[in-house]
Amino acid sequence: MAKEKKLVEAITSMEEDFAQWYTDVVKKAELIDYSSVKGCMILKPAGYAIWENIQHELDRRFKETGVENVYMPLFIPESLLNKEKDHVEGFAPEVAWVTHGGLNPLQERLCVRPTSETLFCDFYKNIIQSYRDLPKVYNQWCSVVRWEKETRPFLRSREFLWQEGHTAHATEEEAEARTVQMLNLYADFCEEVLAMPVVRGQKTEKEKFAGAEATYTIEALMHDGKALQSGTSHNFGDGFAKAFGIQYTDKDNKLQYVHQTSWGMTTRLIGAVIMVHGDDSGLVLPPRIAPTQVMVIPIQQHKEGVLEKAEELKTRLAASGIRVKSDNSEKSPGFKFSEQEMRGIPIRIEIGPKDIQAGQCVLVRRDTREKTVVALEDLEAKTTELLETIQSEMFARAKAHRDAHIYDAHNYTEFTEIVNTKPGFIRGMWCGDQACEDKIKEDFAATSRCMPFNDQEQIATTCVCCGKPAHKLVYWGKAY
Amino acid sequence: MAKEKKLVEAITSMEEDFAQWYTDVVKKAELIDYSSVKGCMILKPAGYAIWENIQHELDRRFKETGVENVYMPLFIPESLLNKEKDHVEGFAPEVAWVTHGGLNPLQERLCVRPTSETLFCDFYKNIIQSYRDLPKVYNQWCSVVRWEKETRPFLRSREFLWQEGHTAHATEEEAEARTVQMLNLYADFCEEVLAMPVVRGQKTEKEKFAGAEATYTIEALMHDGKALQSGTSHNFGDGFAKAFGIQYTDKDNKLQYVHQTSWGMTTRLIGAVIMVHGDDSGLVLPPRIAPTQVMVIPIQQHKEGVLEKAEELKTRLAASGIRVKSDNSEKSPGFKFSEQEMRGIPIRIEIGPKDIQAGQCVLVRRDTREKTVVALEDLEAKTTELLETIQSEMFARAKAHRDAHIYDAHNYTEFTEIVNTKPGFIRGMWCGDQACEDKIKEDFAATSRCMPFNDQEQIATTCVCCGKPAHKLVYWGKAY
């Protein structure tokens, strides 16, 4: 009992200290561990399994759109990184440098990839000659390294796992279409699989990716009202192509530069899932991404037939394609409940002697704690149905929460009041001048999250910051 | 036609120059490309897709035995690498060192992981306290870096993809059982999926892994008679546990050291598949690992209905779970055949106006070039059956070739004659003295590949090298 108490006690409540709650969940749900390499985390089985599910589903969706996977080297020669001016300025201050191979110093320093635009450009330069070689729609799954000063599990770490897609196209239009297509794929994935609503939009010049002509983003709102950039898709135009000399011969035998894009999602999505859905009992996983969807917990398991029945239910559910485990350990049912809740397993099934006698079991939802008594003959159908219900209701709840935390500001007085008292997105007009972004950042540590695609409306005629004429609606917010 | 000719001409024949043939296949089948990072290769879509299939099937088999996936940091602090004496001696000369993070020198150098024993030990030390925490059976899929001087695509490169399993157990027996289990899993995988026969055995002291008590290996024979180490499984005993202080409290409340294992397979398997099955027309892929199993090639595709019929066949095969593509490009059928052969696609289906009229199509095997006329209504059944036949006959052929290249040597005269004239494995008794291994390596650049588990027999009473009494049968050979 001492240990059981400890498990529950050890979680700080969200209201009390959201940051500490997050750290507690990440540790107690056994998603990560700290390593002896400062700023690098260990993804434990429960954490890595979520990533495997994300990876599996994203990869499937990528391939449906014609993406092919490749693997590029981990290292980038310094001279290659330096080829595109904006890009190197963006990344050079935060890369790790390899200077020795074996016992000898290297002739040229190599950086550990922070992102692989330069490697893909160097590759494309060699393999693209004719319009027949286009488009190239390649992606890789790998880890990248950015020497961040402050780190937090999943959200910002010196090494993280991600996918990076890099494409080359014959025309500007095709590159733009691919940039938008991947952003929409990301948004649909977040909404359909992670049950996490996102705002789709464009980054301002100030916030765009180093070397991009345009960066599109999806922005999610965490439970504490802070924004999290959850995926980005960049249109490079022909900037990298010119820096690297990536040209092809078109149908009229003329040399043309290719147009390029890149797009990526990372393990930070796991942090997003925690902060959108979690509660004071721990993690709450959407069924589609949960490594274990159902935990069968026997009650009074020493009574005759209980363990056998629990195993039977597990076997039946597994046979109908549900990811299910049973907990037959010597711990008390209460402790097992706490563990299942901490780990965010969407449904637990309780089955004891009385249930067996009555030909039923009890399904308990992780998200709402609602209990349903289910006749054993309906087990598969009811469980499948409940998983779908949980998935859609989790999305609806997250969306309602998000929508309730979007505020309109028409001038700086309103903006100031909202940003200081109401965590969430602030919709406000912007004149287009970076000085206003700088001022808002300095005054409130808030940033322009995006210029939304879908709900661009003229909520005022003047900039929320400087009062000059403004035509662009921007989502502002404090962000991770 | 000029380009078509080039494709075929460009391959060196195996007999003429095996090494050049290998390089030609690797490039012409578009498996890899060289990168601007010396010694690091780019895995192109056709190469990476083979790795994805290997990964998928191995991972499935791992999980069936209770393996859980994790992800450990890319970097190892120098002090951590130095903790186990034999291990650091084995790896320190060939690691890449990170000395700077961003603009600042690091306080302690980090090496890019050449393998992750030390990281797992550091992790296990923190998470293992009681016998209840055991066993830990973790694995990771990642890339590792070894600063090799000479490199060859897939076989030896400075960065390569692999999986590394690392386990911790309460007892010596359990660790030994896991070591053997994983070696057998590897061997079964190679034989059942890659259609590649292997010899299972133990490495000698000289050839074992740095820090291991025992290394088990599977050794395959390439078409040129050279051996390729294709997977290894190590039993560390409690050596690492003592160096890192990994202890648990047993049921009697006594402190005990854990017993550990590790095991790995790499992208070198792709090199093995090329060199076991390939021929002078290029790659020959076993169906179970082929990214594309069937290529449908329309004949006289401009005639009415041909392209439509080809698409229909493709759709039907895809619906029955076969990985199929069609080539509707403007190239000539002959060129398409050459491409399909170069890429090692197990079956091509030819369909033209006459076939359509006769209600049939032609299945051509890549491995034997045998043609079968198949009635269109039998398409799915016959194709599935043929894929199975190809798979099993490829294994049988590779095994017959391997078995025909195993020679017995009873003394050094015989050994000398065989090693100089007959490429293959040489079975010969060994006294157990490393001096004999050294002499054989110096005289012939041949090494002890393994002491086989399954066909240990006393083919002589004396060492094949020094003539002293000998009880161990060893497979010797030149190796990649």
C-alpha cells in the first residue's frame, strides 16, 4: 500500500504547476528517462511504442501520396552546410561538430545533421538531369541534433526523432501544391489520429524556416493555453536550387532550376498528446495511437476461474484486432487501476467472480471514467464501438477547449488584457511590419503563431499593435 | 536504343571481376549512391525499401519473443565509453568524436555511438533494482558510426543502419538461453526470408566481440566463395554489470549482478543478398524481401485495350496481397525487361494483344528465366504459387552452392592447396591456440569463421595448422 500511495501522490496537479505535472507524467507513465548525455533523453518502451504508431500511420499516409523513403548520411561537411546563406545562419549556432575520426583530426569538420536540406540538395544535383527525373518525393526517418541550451522531454531536446521530407519539382506550382498537400496531411493526421485540433496557416517572415520562401504550420493549443507548433511544411522556391546548382533540361531542351519543398514532424507530437489530453491521473491516449488500447484487470483473481476468464477476454479482443493486455500480477486491483490510468490506456475491463456469474464485464473509460456493463457475448463489438466513441469524443472535447480559448483583440489595450489574463490564442490584425512582432514578443513573450488559411477575416481595420492599416489576421500566443 | 544498350553493357560479369560486378549492381539497381561524406552512403528508395522489409519482418519476430523497442542517445560521453576495458580498446580507435556544441567546446568529448552497450548499461544501472525488474529485453533500430579506413557499399561503411538488442537477466542460464535464441532467430530469418543458408557457430577468443564472454555468429557464403558474417549474438556474462555496477536484489534479499547479452544485424544483409543470389543481369531478390514482387509489362501497349488489361492484372494482384507495379512508360519492352531484371524483381508478367485474345499472360521468373503461360482466371493463384516456388528454389540453389564449396582439410598441406585453389569454407581441426589463427591469417588472409554448433565432428585428431592434438572443428575462410 505504501508504494501504491506513492504512485498517486507523486503527481503534481495541473492547476498547481502545469510544467511539473508534465514532467511527472512523462516520468511516471515511463515514457522517457534522462540519460548521462545532457539534454538527450531515452525513449522507454511505452514512449517509443507511441512513436512507432505515429510513424506507422504517417508513413502509410505518405506512401499513398507517392512518397519514397531513403536514408542520407548523419554528417554534413561544413562546406556543404555553408552553401545556402540564410540556412547556415539559422543552424550553425546550434549544431554539434565532429572534429576527429578515430585517432586522427578530420581535414574538414562535419556537423551532425540538424536537418538535411543541404544533403538532399547535393544528392538531387547529382541525380536530376532531365524533366523525366522529376518530381523527386523523398522522405527519411531519422534523428537530428540541435545543441539547445534549455531542454524539455519531447518538446525540446538536443537529439530528437523525426521524419523529414524533401522534394524537387519542375514548376513553382507543383512545389506549392506539395507544400500545401503535406501540411494538410499533417493536420488531418493530428485531428484524426491524435484527436488534436490544429490551426493551419502561414508563418510570418520572422518566424519562417531558415532558407524557405514560405513556411506553413499547424498550431495546436495545449491544456494550459500555450501554443505548440506541431508540424511545418516549407516551400523553398528555387533558392536552394540556385545555391546548389540543381538544374534540369525541360521538354524544350532548356536548362531550368528545380523548385523544392521540405516538411517534418517530430517526437514533439508525443508532448502535444500529453498536454492536450492528459489529466491529474496521468496520460490519456487517443485509442488510435495507444500502444495498449485495453487492459483487462481481474478482480479477486485468486478465486477459481477468474484469471482464466480474464485471459479468455484478452484472447478474444486480440483476435478481433484490438491491442490488449491483461495484468495478472500480484498487485491490488486499485494499484493496477492507477497504473492503467497513469499510462493512459483508453479502456480497462474489470472482471470478477460476480461478473462471471452474471455473464458480464465492466468497461471503464480512461478519459471520462464512465463505466459500462457489457454482456460477455457483446464484448468485441462493444469494445470496438467504445474505442471509436472515445476517439471522437476526445477530439470534440479538445476542440471545444481550444475554441473556448480563442480571443479576439481589436487594439493593444484589449491585446494586453487578454494576453495577461486569458491563456490561449489571440486573433488580432497585423500590419505586416516585423517591428510589431518584435514589440509583442518583448512586451509579453508572445509570438505570431500563424496567418490562418481558413478563417481569414477582417476583424478590425488596424494593426492590433501599432494601429496602422492592417489586412492580415494573425493568431498570436505564448508558445512552447 | 543507345541508352538501352548502355544499361546492359555497363555490368561487368561476375566471372571477370566479382568486386566490380558487385559495385555495378549496387549502382545500376539504384540501391545506393555515394555521398559527399567520404565512406558514408545514401540508401536510395530501392535499397531502403529492402531494409524496410528486413526491418518489418525481423521486428515482428523480435516482438514475438518479448522484445520491446526503445531509443537511446546518439552520443556516448568519453568517460562512459571508457568504463569497460576490453570494450573501449576494441572501439576507441574507430569512433567519431564530437568536440563542439554550437559555438562552444564541450567539457567532455562525446563519441558518436559505434554500438550502445555502455549506454544501455548506464540505463540499466538506474532502472534495475529488484529481481522483479528482470529481465529487460530491449532493442533499438538506429544508425551507428565506425571510422573505417576502407569502405564498400553495405559491407563496410562509416555509418550503417542496424538493430541492436541489449538484455539483462537474473541468471547466467537465462542470458545464455537468450543469446542462443536470438542467434537462431537470425539464422531462421536468413534462411526463411533471405533464402540464404548460414552456418551457426561460436567465434574463437580472437574473433569475439570486444567485451563479450562468448560471441555466436551466423556465417554465409557469397557466390565468390568468400564468407560474410551476417549476424552476431553476444553473451557478456556479468563483465559489463561489474564494470557499471548493475545489481539487483534477489528473492532472498541478496545483491546480485545481472547477466547481459547483445545482438545485432545490419544493412550488410543487403550486400549478402546481392552476393548470394545476383547474376550477370543484376540483382535477384527473394520474393519475401522484394519491395516489388511482380512487374507487369504491356507488350505493344499502343494497341487497344493492352494498357487497360495490364492495369487490371496489377489491380487484381495487389488486391490479393502481392506487391506489384506496372511499367506503362514509353520505353521498349526489351528495355523494361532489362530494368526489371537489373532490379531483381522476382516475376515479370508480359501481356500483349495476342495474350489478351487467348485469355492468358506470360509469367517470367527472374531467377531461372523460365516462362509459364497462365490462364487469366488463374492469375492470382499461379502467381502466389510461383512466388513461393521461387523463394524455396532460391534457397535450395544457394544451399547447394554453399554445400559444394565446403572442403575438409586434414593437414596444412591440404589446407594450403584448398585455400589457394578452391574458394569456400574449409573445415579443419584446431588446437585452440591463437598462434595458429594468426599464422593462417598471415599466410592466406583467411580467418576462423566459427566453431560450428551443428556439425562438430572429429575429422582429424590433430590441428590443421600446427599438428598438435585438436578437438575443435573450425570453419575457416576468406571473408568480407
